[in-house]
Amino acid sequence: MEKRDYYDVLDISRDAGDDDIKKAYRQKALKYHPDKNPGDKTAEEKFKEATEAYEVLKDAQKRQVYDQYGHQGLSGGGFGGFGAGGFGFDLSDALRAFMQDFGGGFGFESMFGDSGSSRRRGGPQKGRDLQIRLELTLEEITGGVEKTISVKRLVACDTCSGNGCESGTNLKTCPRCNGSGQQQTVSRTILGQMMRVTSCPYCNGTGQIIEKPCLDCAGNGRVRGKTKIKVKFPAGVSSGNYIPVRNSGDVGPRGGPAGDLMVVVEEKDHPNFTRHGDDIVCEQAISFSQAALGDQIEVPALDGRIDLKIPAGTQSGKIFRSRGKGIPHLNGYGRGDELIRVLVITPNKLTTEEKELFGQLAKHQKHRPLRADKSFFEKLRETLGV
């Protein structure tokens, strides 16, 4: 797909100043951030696109090249990073760039400890970031919970202690790049002489080589394994929120630092409650007599049961609010409410005595006008104030 003009992506003019660029990007990033649009691939692509545009336009040198030569100028001039230089561009890169300038934003802390790319030129390569999804019940979300999870990941090889060398040998400085991990190539183009800096292919950008590789890990310094990790979830999380666990992703090759693990929350369906923001909604059946005469009943709650007074003359579908019985507000004070919708149940079978009683009631109500009550959704909107 052809890249859109970066100025069009951010909805700014070509003479926009640094503050205008930053403000425009922040608006786009907050609108399309994955935490605000969980599971929305279109929003994710727009978030990545806006971040790529911002990373170019905020840099004076890159912006000058882009203004003169467009996307092609960036791809040929040694400008690595966010897609412009052909090194790839994914959601992790976009989130990392966003957090570098604007902080964690929607998460509980910065998701990545390193704001650079996963490849550190002239040094060990960082391991891959991992992501898993974990289901939590509404009860666990209400009280907060600590979970122990088992993660399949690449771990350091015990035989060589992660350096990839056979026992008794060590890493050697790369003779091609003299340990820098980089190589420079100069080419002549219609735009003039261009210099491009890339990772050294001989040492794969690490600056060191292995003369005798470890047999157990084939010189990679890591093998597949399992790790048990404890993760704390604060009260009030919801589907799409994530908990970053630093240094719990794949270990980097040949002693490189580990990537990060992102644990994404998924809510389990509850048999009694449906969540609406921090409020919960449930349904409670009552009889004709309870609705007509009133009653005191017990209804389920996330942390036990609550007493509910049913006034005389209650209509089927009426919604009652029990304040402070919903989900705790994340990173704040107080809780949402529990909304109870009562349903008057029509009995399937009646005894002879019940039929006689209902017959007498029908005679008394024969000439009494009846009116339709409001729909459930109208009541819910009134109760929620939406």
C-alpha cells in the first residue's frame, strides 16, 4: 500500500512548527491508541501511521529530506527506524515511540524499558517482546489479584551461560567491523553521494564472533524453556488493559538482554452480571404478588449478597441502583454501581386455588386502563444518564 503524505496523516500544513506537529500527533495518538481501541485493527494501523509521520516530521534533518524527496528520499539516505528506512515498523515500535515522548499514557507503567529499537548496533541484540492474554473473572477484577503464569520463552543456555561459546572458549572481536557492529557503504545517486550505515553481516551487528559454538544451543546462547512469573493485576482493570513485565520476554542471542512480556487482560463472561464501564447489570425474577404488594429480597453481588426493597406496584423491567456495588475505579477512588433489573415472571402452571384467585383479580381489573411501560433500554439509559 502506498504511503500517505505525512502532513495529511497529521492534518497539518507543510509550514507547521514543532509545537503544532507535537500537538497534532498527540491528538491522533490518543484517539487511535490500542488501549482505547482494543482489538480494532483499523485504529492500530492509524496509530502506527501517525507515529511514523511524527517520528519523521519532528526530526529537522529527516523532515528536510522528506520535504525535498518524499518517502523515497528517506529510504535511500540511511534514515533507519519507523518504516522510513526499510527496517520494519510494528505496534511495539509505535508504542515505544509514543511512550518516549508522552509517557505511559494508558498503561500502568512504560511498557518497554528501552526506548531504542530492539537491535542495538555495536552490542548484544535484545530479545523479542512477548504477549499473552489472560482471562480474569469479575470477582478477581473487583478485588485485584496476583496470578502465577507459565510462559514459554527463549532462556539462556546453561551449558555456555548464554554466550554461545563452547566450554573453554570465548567471544572474539569481529575482524570485519573491529567490534563496532556496523558497516558503512557509500553510493552515488542522482541526488549525490549517499552514505548508508547498516549492521555488520559477519557478526550480525554484535561486534563479536564465535569461533567454536556451543553444541547445545548451536552458538545462539539460548534454548527453549518455561518460566513461572507472578503478575499483579490492580482492581478495576478491563479487557484490553495490559500489564508490562520487564525482562520476561525472550532472552537475546549470545547474552543479549531479554525483551518484555505484555500480559493483556480479557474478562470472563459472568453468569449473573454484565459489565458497563464500572457498573454491573443483573436481572432478578420476582412474582406477581411481590411486584404488586412489595417485598424485601436478596440479590447477588460481586462480594456477597445485598438486600433490595421492592416497592408495591413495581413494574416488570424496572431498574434499581445499588450504589458502590460495582467495579472499583482503576487508579482512582470509589466504585461503580450495581443495576438490578426486576422481571415479573408469569407462572407456567396454576393450582385450582390460584386460578380462582387470579379469576377474582381479573374481574376487579377488567375496567382498569393499562399502559405500556418504558422499554428496558430506555430505563437503562435513564439510569446510566446516557
